[in-house]
Amino acid sequence: MQTEIVRGQDTRSTDSPSVAPMAEGSRPTSAVRGQAPDVFGNIFIGIAGMIGAGKSTLAEALGKHLGIDCYYEPVADNEYLADFYRDTARYSFAMQVYLLNRRFQQHQEIIWRGRSAVQDRTIYEDSIFAKMLAKTGLMDERDYRTYVDLFRNMSNFMCKPSVIIYLDVSPADSAERIRMRSRDVESQIPLAYLEALHEGYEEFIASISKVIPVIRVDYARFATAEEMAEVIRREYMDVSFLRQVTRFDPAR
């Protein structure tokens, strides 16, 4: 089930141990415990969306507002990132396996710690990039099959997030936000890449919403973390998310 939220509009669709050491840059920031336990109970919020959608900004704001741990996407210390953008076909498989490993490590720490948390980009989204790379010929089909098998095996050990917040951003808006934040490694991303990525996100949301509750948000219309927290509270607490599918398959 997806719940789609824009300002002034609420349209619901019925498409139905010990903590392992974390890699540098993947540890959570912890805020003072706030209202989350009282309002949500123990909640694991995943923030999903295109490059430049505002995932980190929203994750940080929600973490502070709700007083919960915030986990960020491993970007600053990603040793494959520059090579990936320089020669995508050569480094696509290595990049995706690296990210899958880091995200799995992060995902599992959230579960093992047993505390409310918000995560900037979920492990499930990595499959969007891998699938798009394979479809566009930038990842060898054999490598993609290996990636999918690895993801499926790892998913046997993963507990799902409580809810995914999808920040819906067009390819053109994504390109503009990438330009505005001026990260050198992203400067040469073509619009065609972002268009293919957006198509992958649409397929992903249609699939993952059968397994995990998804709140689809036009984030540009929300000004504050308080407002977003209220949207999440209302939709997460008031909507019954009954699931018959129990596993997300990245290849479908």
C-alpha cells in the first residue's frame, strides 16, 4: 500500500546480539530521546528518493525533532565513488557490492541496537541502481545476477523498516539540486541517467509498497521537520498496512 501526500491532499492507493563494528562514516548521530517512543513506539524510518531529493536533510531534521538515531548514507569515505563516475561500466559491480555491504552493516546495527532510528537511503534502493546499470549495459549481466543472488541471501537476515518515506523528485529537479550542491564527483551525471533512475524508482515503489508501508511525499511542499513528523505520525498510526508478501525481490 502506498499513501501519497501533498499539501492539502491525501490520496490513498491500495496497490496492495552484539553490535558489529561500523565502518567509518556510517555510525549514527544520536539525539536526546524525544517524543518518538511516546508517539511511535520503536520505529525504523527509511528515507528513499532520487539523488539530490533531500534525504539527508530530512533524516537529520527528523532525527533531531523526534530525538532518535540518524544514519547517513556513506558518501564522504566511499573509495569507489570517484572511479564509478569516471568509468561507470568498469566499476559498477564493485561499487554496488561495496554499497550493499555498507548498507547491510548499517541496517543490521539499527535492528540490533533496538532503538528508534531514521536512515538516509535504505538498503533496498541499491537494487534500483544495480538494475538500471544492467538494463543500460553499464553492468555485465553475469555480475548483475551475482548481485541479485547476494542481495537475496542477505535479505534472509534483514528485518524490514517500519515505514519508508519516498521523496518524489523529477529527473529535472534532481539535476538542478545536484548542480546546486556542487559535489565534484556528481558534476557529470547526465540527465538520461537520472531519467532512467527515476523510472527505476517508480518500479521500486510499486513493488516495495506491497511489503513495507510507503508514504510518498512531494517534499518541496513541506517546510519543517515538525510538519513531516506529523504526516508520518498520522499516516503510520492511522492506516492499517496489511501485508501478504513477505520479501522484496530486487529482480522483479
